[in-house]
Amino acid sequence: MEGDTFSGLGNGTQIDGKIFQTFQKSFVQVQKILDQNRLLINEINQNHESKIPDNLSRNVGLIRELNNNIRRVVDLYADLSTSFTKSVEASSEGDSSGALRSDGKAGHKRNRPA
């Protein structure tokens, strides 16, 4: 898969296979954390509904874990966003087809006659 390119961005931009694997790995990490969060939320809800003092006390730790997981997801998405922006910018540096820059403006290049 390394060395392969994927063109699925809609503007003809190609993504290197290694970059694609990095994105895929990050999305898998995010999904695992979100799945874990679903389980934590279910347990927190059950503990809350039970109104048993030990279960309610346990929720403090579970909520802390949930908050930490949410921070991790935010960090992963921030890293993904940065990586994606850099990869698109890098792939469009040599492209004069008018790809969008990170600021959302068209990056038209003029070719001057020699």
C-alpha cells in the first residue's frame, strides 16, 4: 500500500498511501475511544439510576475517565486536521490547477512565457 495514491478529495488531489494509513490508524483509535465512552456512559447511567452510594462514588472516577477520553479524541482530531492540511498543501505545491489553500482561497498560479 505504501507508494499508492488515492484521489478521493473531489478536487483531484492525491493522497499518498502512507498518509492514508496514518489517517486510517487515527480514525480507528478515535472509534475505539468512542466505543469505550459509550460503555462508560452506560455504566455511569446504571450507577446513577441504582442510587447505591458505592456506585455513585464510582461514577466520579468513571466521569474523569470519560473526560480524559474526550480530551484524547479532541487531540486526535486536531492532529488529523493538521496532518490533513499539511498533506493537501504539500500535494498541491506543484499543482497549478487551482487547488484550495488552507485559507480556503484558490491558489491559481500564472505561467509566464520564457
